Amino acid sequence: MKKIMNEQLIYEILSVVEEIPVGKVATYGQIARLTGRDKNARLVGKVLSQAEFYGKYPCHRVVNHAGRLAPGWMEQRFLLLEEGVSFKDENHVDMKGNKWDC
């Protein structure tokens, strides 16, 4: 049976995102695991793409497993740099030094 994305699920995901400390990043997969949905990293991405409708959350602190920034979101890099996050290159966060250890 397919799980339906509802507001409870959305707020559950966003509450985990809210806990990511300043200067750290988490992956979509990490957020999925922390919400008990190990195989639903894409669902996390979908929720984050609509987060602005639910309040202000630090979605810029979420990257893919390799540290790649969200495609097409130019502001994400700037926001992370402001928080002291280091990068390997233009589009990839240095995951060794900046990944949230939760």
C-alpha cells in the first residue's frame, strides 16, 4: 500500500530539518532515516521543495549523499557559506567536515 503524503508527515520531516545545527548539513537520506522512512530520500526532497508553504525552515542545510547542492537553487551555496560551511568545489559541500552527526 502506497503511503500518502499528509501534513503530519510533512511536519515530521520539517521538524527534523529544523534540528540541523548552523554550520552543518544533512542528506536527504539522513532525514528519511530519522523519520523512519529509510528508503524515501526522494520524498524528503519533495517535502523540502514545498517547505515555504509550511513556514521558515533551514532547508538549505540539506544536500544529497555526495554533498551536491540542490539544482537550480543558487541561494543555497551563499546561505551555507554564511554559516561557515566549507565546499570541495562550486557545487559540493565538504561532507567530511560539515555533515551533521546525529
